Amino acid sequence: MDKTAEVFVIDDRDAGIFRVNRRVFTDPECLERERRRVFDKCWIYAGHESEVPHAGDFQSRNVAGRPMILARGDDGKVRVLLNTCTHRGALVCRQKSGNAKTFQCPYHAWTYNSRGQLIGVPGEDSYSPAFKRDEFALAQPAQVDNYRGFIFVCFDPATESLYDYLAGAKEYLDLVADQSELGMKVVAGVQAYSARANWKLLVENSYDGYHGLPTHQRYFGFLSDIGVDMRGNNGNNIASPHRQQTVDLGNGHAVLEYQSAWGRPIAHWVPSFGEHRKAHFEELRRRFEERFGAERAYRICETSRNLGIFPNLVINDIMAITIRAFYPVAPDYMEVNAWALAPMDESAEDSALRLDNFLTFLGPGGFATPDDVEMLESCQRGFANREVGWSDISRGMKREKPSLTDELQMRAFWRRWNQLMTEPQTARARRAA
Ligand code: FES
Ligand code: FE
């Protein structure tokens, strides 16, 4: 990027002006800088501990542009192993998931155990005495930590602890993790899709309350057709719910929280779930009240949350819970993974409701995601008009209490992003870059 283009964000709080330079969505140099300054420095979501419940279980996936293995060792410990053979580089694990005592590299057959230690080298006697197996274990990220089952990695040893990094987002992860006494589990399978759009457009979209009605008209029409009361079953209007808040959670994280008109399989009954299930939902709700008191039970059961954890993790706790993580492949192309999260002890009938919601609204073939992807790709195509250099993110900026359809949450993201992208680098970081 040339010097003039290095203004990525205009943030004039007095005037209420907030603009983002559209080159940040199209410029390959900007993406390179993001890789170093954002993805190599922040805590990045790698997976959920429930995905590897037994010793030897593994999941291989790409995280922050790197192939990795989420593996539970024979000692019961969950590790993140970098999926590259320490001999000459090949992937040592080429399956998506499974259970294995060892990972054997297909190239020259070096073998690692489930803890990542090198345990077999064909023809080892050909190496000099300087060859030490210990030095060839599979590498691991500089930091790995877990908050209530959510596992994150960080490639910078100097970055603050995960606990501090998550800042105010912990409260909202708790509202998800508390949905079961036995813990939460990722339902097997993943929705994997891609979009011809910059990854930050999906950040904005994931908690954009402004686009709901125009972009998802078809879905709201469908809800109305199947008999959902669009004023909500509590006098709550789907377009402007009460008990709503938009919160800047610090460190670039933000959340929308609102009372939703739709049903939530956790414990918010709506007529479309069927009269016969009402008592069951009342019982679930009673148990939450017993555990947490009326106010917290209400929040867990009846409010929905769109939570963005900087930079690229979104947890939508709405009519189902979706964990969504996405990565740039190119400035105008991203890959998205979405998993459904559910209580360990959920009944088969509740689980069916949840998964139906997961597919119907949120899935890549559902009512929402195709419309969203279409809009993001449309923005990306529009950026070809380089004469129009800036996007506007100022909605609600001068309002004392921004509403759900304002853009405070996006400004929280962009301010943190801009800080990381422009802050002076230490000599060490400059050398590494
Ligand atoms: Fe893996 Fe040679 S690259 S054994
Ligand atoms: Fe949407």
C-alpha cells in the first residue's frame, strides 16, 4: 500500500464520521500485513474440546492459514500439533478426523505418537550421533489455551493470556457454556463453504442488525407463513426487539443481545414447537431458574446473542448455536467453517429442533447464509469501482445508546483492527516481518 492509502480508517468521534478504506478489502499487501499483525498475534479459535472426547481422537483442520491437528493424546491431554513433518515437510495427517495411536508421514514413514513425539525413523542408524529424536517432535503453537471448552491458539509468545484477551467476551461465552450442567458438545459434522469476498465483510455481516429485514425478507415471510407471530409471543417485535443491547466488549470483541421472537431449543417455547412440548420447555426453564436465578435464566433461555470474538470467530446463539470461523485465502476469497454446538444432555427431540434451525436459517443452503453470501460478494464486486474509496460505518455513532441496527459493534472491530495494522512495530517484530 502506498503512503496515502495507509489511512485505513477515519474515526472522527466529534463529528460522528467513521469510514473504512475499501482497499483493505482488495489489496494483497494489506492481506499480507493482516497475516503478520492480526492472525500471527491474536488468539485464534482452533476447535472445541468435545470434538476429541477420547484418547487418540483427532481432527485436522486449517487454522489461520496453517494445517493443524487437534489431538487428544494417550495421556488425555488435548494438544494442537502443527501438521508438517519435521523431516521434510509433508502433512503427517491427511484424514479429516478419526482415532489413531500414531501419525505416520506417508513420505518417508517417520512416525509420531498421539502426543506428537517422534517414535519411529526408518533406517535411523544412517544418521550421525547429532541426530536427536527429541528435537523432531511435531511443533506446537507458542500458546494454546482453553476457555470453557473453546480452544484457542496464539503464535506470539508475548501476547497476553487468553483470559485477558477475551476481556468482556467471557461473560457471553459463559452464557453459552452454562446451557448444560454436563457441558456443551459440537455436533458431528461441519458446514464448510466459501465466498468470493473479503473475510472482514463476514465479520461485519455476522452481527449486522441493519441488514436483517431487507436481506432476509424471504425468511421472515416463511416464518409468518408457518404461523410464527411476528410480533413475538411476548409482544416483542422481530424488527425492533426490546431488552436489546449492543456492547463493545474490549479488544475488538462485541455482541448484540436481544430478546428474540423465535423459539430457542434451549428453553424458549413458541407455538410452532407444538402444544405437546410446552410442559417440557417449562420444566427446562424451571431447572435453569433453580441453577441461576430468574434473571440469568431469562438471559440464557430467551435472549439471542450474536457474538464476535476478534478477529474471526463468531458465535451466534440464536435459534441454534453456531460456531463460525473463517479465513482469508485471497483478498477477495474466504473459507468458512460452521459447527453446531448443543448441550451434551439434550433430548433427541430438542436436538432435532436445533439442527433443523441450524440448517433452515443458518446453513449454507438455508434461508440466511445464501442471501448473506450474495450480499458480501456483491460488495466485493462493487469495490472494483475504485473511484468510490470508502465505506461508511457511522450509523448510530452520536447516539448515547446505539441500537441493534446501528454499527457500534463493527466500529469496535475496526478500531482494534486498525490499531494492530498501524501501531509501530518493535525492532524484533520488524525483523520477524
Ligand atoms: Fe515426512 Fe520425510 S517428509 S518422513
Ligand atoms: Fe444475515
